[in-house]
Amino acid sequence: MTTESTYISNLEPYGETPVLSVRNISKRFGSQVVLDDVSFDVPEGKITFVLGPSGTGKSVLLKIIIGLLQPDAGRVLIDSYDIPSLSSHQLNEVRKDFGVLFQNGALFDSLNVLENVAFPLVEHAKMAKGDIADRVEKKLAQVGLSGVEKKYPSELSGGMRKRAALARAIVLDPRIIFYDEPTTGLDPLMVEQVDELIKSTNIAQQTTSLVISHDIPALMEIADYGAILFEGSMVAFGTPAELLENPDPFVQKFLRKGLGEHV
Amino acid sequence: MKVMHLKERKDLQFCALLRNTGYLSKRKITSMKLVSILREPVEQFGEYVIDATRRMGNYTLMVVQFLGWMWRPPYRWRLLLQQMEFVGVQSLSIIMLTTLFSGMIAALQGSYVAYLFNAQGMVGSAVALGTTREGAPVLCALMIVGRCGSAMAAELGTMRVTEQIDALESMAVNPIQYLVVPRVMATLIMLPILTVIGDIVAIFGSWIVMVRMQGVDSGIFFENIRWFIDPLDIYMGLIKALAFGFALSTIGCFQGFTTTGGAKGVGNATTRSVVVASVAILVMDYFLGQILHMLEMNVFEVL
């Protein structure tokens, strides 16, 4: 196990500043080891993909990073805070800097699109109703979803739900946006649109994006960096081009297979 | 035929091997066989006990969190009113219908016995006494379990499996405060009100049977009720309603909150919430009845 004092940041060769650091995270459910001593830094202002085959612990890692799950060991550092050791009050303060796009959007069924997107503003920003409506309209326009404010999530297509959820995730202008499998279950055209949306949002919002995915073509097209998880361990980190040159047989097989299917 | 567990089968094969080689006595072999056969049910029972203990612990933790969050701002009045409308106003017709007929059937059955003693005038007071102390709180609570406790489990369960509760947490909103507090508070407020309405409607039902159908004098009917019923009887019913309301809403929310496994999980959580809450209400009814009866005796002694 790498101790924290001996850990050399994965960002050191690139001269990037880390905004979020994952250190020696381990997690098991019963006898099943899901994450085993995972460490990496997420560079500020860039799009970083965490890739890996299904069931390799990507979503568990995301849940630990945003404080929804407690790790068995390890730390998640943002500024001077260690997320797993924060009280619920402190955690909520840190979470105001996060935007999370869940796999199926996780829009509230009982609220329409306007109310869903406005939810974080109503909860945390002391704004007048008119200002909230203006901000929501602006964010919906940013994700290309104007004119559906009064519709309920059940009346939207899968792609529209993802866009509405993204509008909700960015409405507080967060420092870091987390995407959990943003393109799973979408058709190829919609996948392309969502990928473009992640890229344009990263530029427009000037934020850091961490994308949990197994979409290799998206890694090649929009990611600045990629990290590859396999059987609960981080096996590679680098730019997409570097990952393609990585000698690890699993990385080669995983990336080539993903790209081959894409071609 | 029972399909033998792989481990159990291997154990028995091992026993046969030991017996054939004469390594162990017949008696020891028999005891080993017995252990092998009993192992699976004992393990299953142990797992059940551990799981039940874990669930009880988690339920207690949720209740403690509820008690902590219910005092803290922001107070979500709009959500509370929505839940009060759902638990109270929307349940009114079903509560009135069921308590009306339960009052009527209690009067009808009571009148057969009362006829033997020529005491039909007392039936109304007997129904009123039974209704205020037992009938209305239990019946209203069971109806609210079926109508609202199940809905709470299904709604929160769906929110859990579609990550809506995770989304709430990730947006720095405490799900206990946002989802559980309004539902439990609304049930605590509305169930006693529904119980009082149930009391009145059940007495009205017995009045229809005894006065309009069996010709008992209306004045005697009400005078006997006034003479028999004490405010303490109504308070006892209301205390029970409060306790039942707390149990059914926290059980419904807990089952929803701990749902796993998609649509099937939501179905299981809904069923479990109804079964567990119904059993809890009947068990609590006995113990509360006992405790309140003892307190009542003490009050009379003091007076």
C-alpha cells in the first residue's frame, strides 16, 4: 500500500493543479472487495474520465467522493476538507460546490422541470422568484432545453431528462461537476449530443468535470485525462493518447475493444 | 423432493467415507450427519436474527434522526400541508365510511345481547365507550396504514431506487428533514383528528341502528352516552392515535428509505410496511391499553 507521504501525484508530469484528491480509498461489501487502495488527483478545470468495465467499482467511487458512502479506509480531499470525516453540516456546505448528474437523471417525479432545476436555488440561494425563473431559463437554454419548463419528468425523453438533470446540476455554478454514466442507455446520436454538452458545459462554466463512464469514444473525443479502474484498483492514468500507448494488457484490450466497436 | 445443499451433500459423502474406512464409530457418524442436516436451517435462522437486529437498529437511528431534524429550520410548511391534505383530507371519506358501518354493526350485535336483559338503551353507550377507547383509534390507524403508510413506503422506495434520495443528499438537502419530517408530522396531526371524527360517525352509526331502526328513545340513547363516557376515555383514544400515527408513518418511511432492488424491492417494501405497521398497531394497542388502564386506576384513586 502506498502511504500518503510517499504518494507521488498522478498530475506531477502534467503540471496540473489538483482540485480533488482521492487517497488510498478501499471499500468492501461483505467479503467482496470493491475498491482496493485507489489514489489519484483530479486536475482543476479539466475533464477527467474514470473508466472501467461494469461492476469494477466506478459508481461506488463516485458515491464515496460525494459523501454518499463511507469508505472502509482512505481520504477524499477537497480544499482542506476530508469528505468522509466531515459532519453532515460541514458535508452539506462542501456539497454546495458540487453538481451531480446521476445515471438516469434522478429528477424528482413530483416536480416539473422548472421546479426541478430551481430546486438547488430555492434551497440554497436567497433569490427572488423572478430571478430564480430567469436563472432556470438561462440554464435550460444552455443545455438546449428551452420551452419544457412546465413538463414533468415522465413526459420527457431519456435525452431530455439528462439535459434537465444537467441544468439542475449546473444551476448553482458548481466548482466540480460529477457525471455518473451520462450516456448509458442513450442512442448513438444522443450520446454524441451529451458528450458535446459535457464539453461545452465545462468550457462555459469553467468548472472541473469528473465523468464516470465506460464510453471509450467519448474519452478520446472530449476528455483531457482518463483513469482506468480494473477489479477495484487504478491501473492507468494519463491523457487519452497516453492511455492508448499504455503497455498494460488489460488497458490495451479494454480501449481497443471499445474503439473497435465504435469504428 | 428437497434439493440437497452442495455443502450438506459433501458432508454426507465424507461421513460415508469415514464409515466405510472404519475411521469413526457409527454413533459419531450419526451425530455428524445430524449436524450436517441442521446446519442450513440454523444458519438461516441466525442470518434472520442478525438481519432483524440490524433493521431494528437502523429504524431506531432513523427515529432519532427524525427527532433531531423536526426542530431544525428550514420549516417546510408547504410539504407539511401537502402531506396533511394527503393523510387527512383525502382519507376522510374512507374513515367516515368504515367507522359508520363499524358503529352500526357493533350496535346490531350488541342489541341481540341487550335484548335478553331488556337493556337496549345501554347499547349506544357501550358502542361509544368501545369506539372512543379502542375501535376508532385502531380502525382509523389500520385504514391509514393501508392508504398512506403503504404510499409512503412506495413513494420513498421509488425515490431510493431511482437515486432521487441520493440526488437530494448531493444537493445538500437532508432527506430525513425533507421527506420524513413532513410525513410523520402530518400523520401525528391528522390521525387524532380523524379518530375524533371516527368516534362521532361510529356513534351516529349506532344511533341509526338503535334509534331509527330499533325504536330506542333518542334522549335515553344520548343521556346514557353522556353518563357513561368520560373525557378520559376520549383522551385515551387520542393518545393511542398519536402512538399509532408515529409508528405507522415511521415504519412506512423506514421501509421506503431502505428499499433495494428496483420494482420488486419497492413492492416488497410496500407489503412489509403494511404488515409490520398493522402488527405493530395491534401489539401496541394491547400494551398501551394496559398502561393507560393502570394510569386510569391511579387517577381514580387520587380523585
